[in-house]
Amino acid sequence: MIGWPFPKIGSDLDVKGKGEAVPTGIDLPLFLKEIIMSAVAADQLRLFIERIERLEEEKRGIADDVKEVYAEAKANGYDTKTMRAVIRLRRMETQARNEADAILETYRAALGIAYGETPIERAIKAA
């Protein structure tokens, strides 16, 4: 163990949130400061990596759950492709969704594949 004039890492050293090690009271030789800062940076990097790995594992678990829900919906007769489209639309803000719909209608009309009258629209007109 290194004694005077070198402080103990845990007690005479203030470790800030961004991996900075600042000596308090005693001035450490430059090589020791670099070693300590390197160790702190390596520790911080390891913690970031471990957090990301845990989150990635959780994400994989959630993705598996979503797949199971789609499989269950498909088994009950729902079209999962359409369900995905509806979910994508629900994520969009109203203005963005309206703009996308207007562009789609414009493109369909330009290509001669515009929407026909829906059964509901025919029923409204007939009433």
C-alpha cells in the first residue's frame, strides 16, 4: 500500500460524475493522476456497457412478448400486417398522419388508383 504523500483513492480523492478525478488537499504526481483517471474512466465505461447490455436484454424480452401477441392475434383471425400499419399510424401525430394521408391520396389519384366509395359512404348516401 502506498503511504504518504499519496492519498488513498477512496478517501482523499473526489470523483466527479464525468470520470474526473480531482485530488483534494494533496497534489499527486502526474503519472498517478493519469492511472487513477484511467481507472475511473474504465470503471465508468464498464458501467455504461453493463447498463446497455441489461437494456438490450430487456428489449429482446419485450420483442419476444410482442411477437407472441401478434401470433395470438393471427391465430384469432386478425391480419397482423394491417395491425402493424394501424400501430404505426397511431404513433404518428395527427398533423403528420393527415399530411401522409393527403400525399397518399394525391399519389393514388395521379396513378388512377383512387379510393372508391366505401360501404359506409354508400349507406350514408342512401339514407
